[in-house]
Amino acid sequence: MRRALTSNGAANIIVATGASQFDTLAALVRAPEIDWSRVTIFHLDEYAGMSENHPASFRRYLRERLVSLLPTAPAAFHPISGEGDLEAECARLGALISATPIDVAFIGIGENGHLAFNDPARRLRNRTAVSGGRTR
């Protein structure tokens, strides 16, 4: 991130959610000399049909564990809405990411090799996917 901020004047990052990310997000909040006003934040996934107010919402998770704790507001935070037209939401985020190439992705890989809700056994036809997730 520091390299992107220095060379590009801005940084575009993706952050993941889940218990595996607690330490990573806490370290980002404490990271010295990061000008968050020049950092654009994206995230990986959200439950279909879930309100941001639901306790399991990833948008809520990131606002509570990262965005609201930063010393300054980020340049932008682009959460994924799990409500409404999901295909349109995928297209919206795809266009934003295409216009702002990602510099760093802070992600975890699940025990079975999954990334977000994309399991290795699933064959994806598109670069974005809408699939049914479930809360625990």
C-alpha cells in the first residue's frame, strides 16, 4: 500500500472478512503513515438478500472492524450490496474495479481452497458470481 501511495498517489485495496481477518484488519487500522484519505477499499462478497444491519453482514463487519476505526476516512469504501439486483451490483463493482486496478488484496484462503463464496469444486462461467450463501 505504501508503495502504491508513493508511486501512484493512491492505493486501491480489497479486504476480506471472517475470523481469519481479525488480526489483518486490526493491523491495517494501526498501520503507521497510511494516508487513508487516498485509499479506496473494496470487499469480496456478501450474502444474497442480507441487510447491512444483519449481524452476519460482511458490509457491517467491515464498517465495524475497519472503516469506522481508521484514523481518517478512506477515499472511498465500495461495499457489495446483497440486496436488490445482484447482477447489476456485480456489474457496478466490476466496472469500478476495472477503472481502479487493485494494488493489494488482503484475503484469506479457506481450508478447502475457497476464496470468498467461490468453492474450488464450483466451475464459474463468469468472473463474478451470485450464489446462495447461508448464515451460521
